[in-house]
Amino acid sequence: MKVMSKVSVVVGVLALLGGIGVLVWGGWIAYWHYATLSTGRSAEFQNPIPIIVGAAALLVLGGFLAGLGLGRPRKEVTTSTPAPPAV
């Protein structure tokens, strides 16, 4: 595996893990707002939509980079074979 493929896979997997973490955080914020509003209490509002959209973009980028690193063609070793004699 080439160096750029390895780097792409590592960065892609890190972006995927980061995106999952941010998505869970945004989901927790959305759930917390729902729980707060359903009990009739007021709380400060933090809009979870940009967080969730950013997490989705990070997941797309991570998936693309990981797929790019895994799908790159491998270096093929070419062997020179002598041509058959012409008849």
C-alpha cells in the first residue's frame, strides 16, 4: 500500500470517528431540548441542526477518504518475459 493510501485511510477513519462523535453530541443536544420542552421548562437554546449537518459532512468526507485510500490500485510488479521466436 502506498504512503498516500495509508495516509488517506488513516485520515478517513479519524474523520469517520470524529463525525460519529459529533453526530452523537448533536443528537444528545436535540434530545435534551426535546426533554426540556416536553416538561414545560425553559432552557437556553442551542440549535443542533448545524452540528448535525457538520457531522454528516465530516462523515461523508471520512468515508470518501477511506474509500479512496482502500480503492487505489496497487503497484503491480511487471516482469519482462522474452518474446517468442518469430517463425
